[in-house]
Amino acid sequence: MRHWKVLLLALVAVTLPNCSQEASQLSATVSPSRTYVINASAKSCITKRTEDETNPSPNDVGAAFFQVQYLTVAWPNVQKTLIVASVRLKFQGPQFSGGTYVCEFAGDNLLALNDTWWAKGEAAVGGPEIASYKAPTDAAARYTPAQSLSITCPIVCGGLSASTAFQASGVVDVIGFSRDSSGELTPERTTGFISIESLGD
């Protein structure tokens, strides 16, 4: 795994007990709020970033798929840095196998959604200046992420059945943790809402 630390941080974010009594300042906005199922296959962001341009990779997201064009994560706290551990889209309904459909992005698949995350090797939003993952001692490589950050590669989720018409409402969970100047971690989570629609054959 290119960014092995992301997996460790994601595990910490999920398992760390939440001792904070304050409501999370994290928020997420999905746009558009409704998207359509396309009866075709597609290419994921991680494949787009890692494929050989002279020998393009085949589509790796199975038909049918839907796409989330914009996801914006806002973190107004300038004293702490937010680290996103995963983005999870979840839908429920009889049209999904087993009654539930989940599409989750973590590790390199998460980092591939944003140019800055991919370059720095950490899904950071806002907060004080932090060192680059690649060169923590190189002052020129240090950066302060924006307090609001949007994905630069659309989220693509596939493997749906588009043979019949349906509508489904779901949630987009952004899960992570905030990190203060001493390195203390606090779990953070927020939920956005989205709906998908299949027009059928």
C-alpha cells in the first residue's frame, strides 16, 4: 500500500473511544443531491491516477454505476487538523442485493479523490500547518490545508442493477478524527444525504 499510514489512522479513527462531549464541527455537502444510475462500466479515481497513459487500464467499476460529482468537506476549527479516514455511501431497499448497498473509500482509494490528498499522502482538511507526509523535515513541503475542501475526482460507485426503474435515498458518511498540536486524536463524523434514480431499460 502506497500510503500505509492511512490504514493505521483509519483504524484509530474507528476504534478510538469518543471522550469529547462537544458536537463535531465537521460537515459535508453532496452535490448534486440526486444522481442517476448509468447502465455502463466506469473507471475509478485510483485507476485513473495509477494507469499507464500509453497503455490505459480497463474500466474497474462494474455496471451499472452512479457518480457523485462534488463532495465538499468543511472543518472550521483552525486549532486542529481534520484527517478523513473514510467516505461511505449507504443505501437500503429491496432493489439492492441483501437489502443494502455500501460503497466505501479508504486508504489510497480515498486519497485518489483529491489532488492534494494524493500528493501529500494524507486526507487532511483545515487546521494549523502540518508537515508533508513525504518530507516532514522539508520546510518547503509544509502546507496548511483549506478549511473547506472538495473532491477533485468524482466518486464512482458501481455494481448496481439498472434493469428496472427505482429511486433510493441514502447517506454519505464522512468519518475521521481531529488532531491537535500535541497529537491527541478525537473521533469525528458527519452525514450528508443523497438519492439515486434508475430509469430502467
